[in-house]
Amino acid sequence: MSEVNYTVPTVAEMAANNEAPEILFWVGCAGSFDDRYKKVTKAFVKILSTVGIKFAVLGPEETCTGDPARRAGNEFLFQMQAMSNITVLNGYNIKKIVTACPHCFNTIKNEYPELGGNYEVIHHSTYLQQLINEGKVKMKEGGAFKGKKITYHDSCYLGRANGVYEAPRRVLEALDADLVEMKRCKTTGLCCGAGGAQMFKEPEKGNKDINVERTEEALQTGATTVAVACPFCMTMMSDGVKNKEKENEVQVKDLAELIAESQGL
């Protein structure tokens, strides 16, 4: 295979050459700054580069979507952040956005239109499924995950808020893995405990943290991999696995990482 160039252009660099990306990859705060989720960003970039998708990022022009601000009740800050982003996106005439964060996905897709930001917004699980269906990402039968038990944790903003349940599961099934569901899944899935800006504060007193409860359900499936499709879920489920002292036996991985691994990227 020829050497793939993993250099990621910014939209500004493309615009300077009178070019436009096929898709804008919205990286998000976690994908940019969280050490664990940076690996997901890199995995997704490798997949896009390998299959020859013409994409770009905003780079320093990308700021937080405003999701945490709005969920925490600071509507003024949300509108400031949203309008700043919409001005940049509209300035570059962006039409199609792909993001690996369900919070960014939900906010840009459902909340930006009322402020003048209208785009086709796709979560990376759906985009990965499209690439597999189109034969651009070719899955090997009997690959690294053949017969391995994987369970998938539904992100609230992907599942209940936007009805995206099947795409992540089709991606996992393409790995030739044994997908085992938790008792609470899909429309009855249990939140990891990070949504609604809860990620940024200590939980209220109770008998058990919600992420520990959810991790227990994941461990009960006997899966050696907990697949997630959200940076917040990644943090909460990883912390839950550590709480149970199972980090040597059970891995928490994003769909993009699993696909990249199966491709040897």
C-alpha cells in the first residue's frame, strides 16, 4: 500500500488555494484537548486519509459549540459561542460536517439552525457505516476481532436524542465480532452520567455513581471491549472499569479506533 499522508489541512488553507473540503471534520474540545480522545481523532483521520476523503478542519478557528454552557444554564454564553462558530462556518460556505462527538453533533444539527447555521451534520458512526457500505473501508473476515465479545454503550445524545442506534452496531458487526447487548440498551439505554454538563462536577451523594452502575452492566455481558462513540462516555466508562479494577481485562474503545485497528492503521 502506498504511503498515506496524514497531514490535515485547515479550511483556511484550502480556501487560500480556491479549494473546498468534501466534509468538515469537527474535532470538538475533547478530540482536541483530552489526551485519551485525541487518539480517536487520530484514528478517524487515518481512516479518512486512507480512503481518500477530501476533508479539512477549522483548526484554531474552531471553538466550543456551546453545548456545556447551555446544559449548565448559561444561555448567553451558548449564544455567543454558537454565533461565533456559525459566522466562521457560513463564511467558508460549509455544507457537510462530520464529528465524533454526539454533543457537538446534536448541538450543530438541532440547535444551530435557529441561529442561522444550517448544515448536513453526520456523526462519525453513521459516516463509518456509509464508508463500509460503499466498500471504501473494506472489512476483513476473520480479522483481529473475530469471535471477540464487544458490547456497545449508547450515548444519550446519539440514541435517545437523535435516534442513531443501528449505525454503531452495523459498524461493530462489520468487525466480525460477537456483539453482546447490555440489558438496558437502545431506547432503554442507561446514561453514563456525564450528560447535561454533569461531566464537569462531582456527583450528588447517593449509593452508587451512575457510571459504576453502567460499567457493571457492561461487565456482566462478559465482553472484553466496551465500544463507545462519545468522548464523555469514554471518560465515564473508563473510570468505571478502573473503579472495578478491570482495566487489564476490559478495554474501552471508540468505534473509529476499532475500525482503524482492524485495518492495521
